Amino acid sequence: MKKLFPICRSITGNGVRKTFEIIQDYMPLEVCECPSGTECFDWTVPDEWNIESAYIENEAGERIVDFADNNLHVMSYSEPVSGVFSLAELKEHLYSSSDQPDVIPYLTSYYKRRWGFCLTDKQKRSLPEGNYKVEIKSTLEPGALTYAEAFIPGKSEEEIFFSCYVCHPSMANDSLSGVVLNVFLYNYLKDRKDNYYSYRFVFVPETIGALVYLSNNKDRVLEKTKYGLVLTCLGDEGAFNYKRTKFGSPLDTVVENVLKFSGCEYNAFDFALPGSDERQYCSPGFNLTVGSLMRSCYGFTEYHTSADDLNFVTEKGLRGTYDMYCKIVEALEGNYLYRNLKPYGEPFLSKYELRDTVGAPKFIGDDLKILLYILSYSDDNHSLIDIAEKMDVSILDVIRVAETLEEKGLIQKLRIG
Ligand code: ZN
């Protein structure tokens, strides 16, 4: 995250390419370029934007605003400009946030040509009358939109995808925390043995990139996608926030079960708009089963400002999120429907060393109860998440006990739930 944070990214341009170059030290990526002018559903890939430098100088020749100090100082997609402007003329191109006078806001103008500088409201108000020299050395010309993906095949062709967006400049929690988590999830799943699902890791510029991705992979996405999660806002230490899938699904039940028994504070709410790329993934033509598990939901105080930086995101926050996602993966991978192989009465548990003959149960308390439930409900109709929910226990505990019963030959996997 420290390596990626300083890069000036946008929906197109060399910042995204540089980001993928760095990520490729940690995971392989298939990088794709979609030319400007390409039509994707109702949208058109815009010209590519790149920026070299930008500043505002006062009459004394002092650089009072400099892109080199903070890439948020330039409105993303600013067209090039070079000239001298009066304060009144300049102010038409200055953006600040009166609600938060000490931070630089993050602003973009992808689809209307303009130029602008973003600065703290405090600084904007303190500018004296006079003439200001302004320069933005940027280019806006036909090029490409860059996105990337990686794939880990599993036993099944059914796919779970993790999607993050790579279009924000120096924004740590919004955008970049999702990018970093995606890299670590790839590595977790690459090392994991016997994955049932196939996994796809998608890195796209938000909105237009998701649309390009969907347009280029429409048939496969529609045919193979089982579940998806949009990764963003994952690095702070706030409570978890889960945005459910549009129509409800076992994914929601699994995620909420894992959250409930994790001991962490959380909140779950129904699919809502606006949001991030779930807007595209869940548009009626796709209606994919996609949720989004965040920490502090977008709209937190630091959101889209210079305060969303490497101090706001913490190692503890990111690590806690990574652990939560790994648990969700384990829960999805372990959520089978089993068949009871001794369905006529309960099996004689002590024969299988599942219970001591002296009456001190080997599985005591909760585990014994879970064991009895699994045996009773392994009837071709109930998956382990159904059993966990019926009992109000963690699916991860149910999976652990089911694995023991399977080893003992008492139940057998039928299919994934
Ligand atoms: Zn954002």
C-alpha cells in the first residue's frame, strides 16, 4: 500500500499501468488495454489522461499549490493550461470543501473538459488579490483504458470474483485498500488446497472499467459467476458493513453468519444505490449475485479527501479485514450438503470414538450438539449453513465437526451448498 499510495491514478493512463507493474511483483496479472473510442454498452471509453506536473505560482514566484506535493491538487482529467490569471479568474477553477476547511477534496471531470485545482478551503480563502501563474502539463488524447485480472481454477467452473477499482489517486481506504486486499486474497487462495470454486480477481477503473470488463467478458460472466464481492473501504478500524446482494442469496447468509460469530462489530443492510461497481454487476442485464463487505462505508468523514491517507488506514484494520475474508472463503468452500450414511437411527457414536463409553462425551457441549444436528439434517436438503442458522452457531464450527464425521465415514458430501 505504501508503494501504491503516491501514484496518480485515474480511469485511464500511466498511473494504472504503473500500479499493475508493482502488483505483478506480488501476483501474476493479465493486463488488458481497451482503446479510447470503444463502445461498451451505453458508454464510450474516453481519451487517455496523463499528467506530468501542475502548479499555481503567486507574483513572488512561490509555488503555492503544487501537484508534486499532493496529486489531489489537480482535478482528475484536467485539460492542459498555461497562463496568468487574476484571482477572480483563477477562483472559477479552484475547488475546496467549506465543510472541511483543512483537507484537499478529491474531484474528477472525466466526461466534461475543464481544468481545476483542489486545495484546502483555508488556503483558498487566504489567497490575496493579484495575478497567478498557472500551469497544468497534462495530455488528453486517444490511448486506452487499462484493466487487469487473475484467475485460479478450482474443481468447479463456477466462479467467485473479487472486484476492486484502481482509478483513485492517493486515496488509501477508498479504492486502494480493496486493491491491496485483492492481492492478498489471491495469494491466500493460490496456496489453499483443493479449492472447489474457481476464483477471479478483477482490477478495473470504477464504473467505466467495470463496464469495459463486463462488455469484454459478457457471456462468461453470465454463465460462470456464482458470487462476487466488491472490495473497497477495508483498511480502517471501523465496524464491518455488509451490503447484501440484490435479491438475497446464500452468500449473504454465509457472510452474515461469519460476521455474527467473529466477535467483531458489524452491520448488514440490503442492497442500496448508489455504491461502487455493484451498480454495474447488478444492472438488470447482469443481475449478478454480488455483495460488498466494507469497514466504514463510503461517506466516512475522510472519504474523497486528503485525510483518507496512510494514517487513516492501519495494519490492524487491514489485517482484520483480510482474516474476515479468509473466513468467508472457508465458509463458502465448506458449505456442503451431506448425506447421512447411517440414516436409520443415530449411529452408535462411541464405536467411532466420537463419544466416551464412560459417559464423558468426547464432543462435549456445543460440538456434540452440532454433531447430532448434522447427522439429523444430512438428508440431501440441508447445507451446513442451513444447519448453522437453525442452531444459531458459527458455520465454521459446523464445517469442522462435519469434517470429523466425514473422516469417520458417517456422512458423505453430496454437493456444494
Ligand atoms: Zn471513491
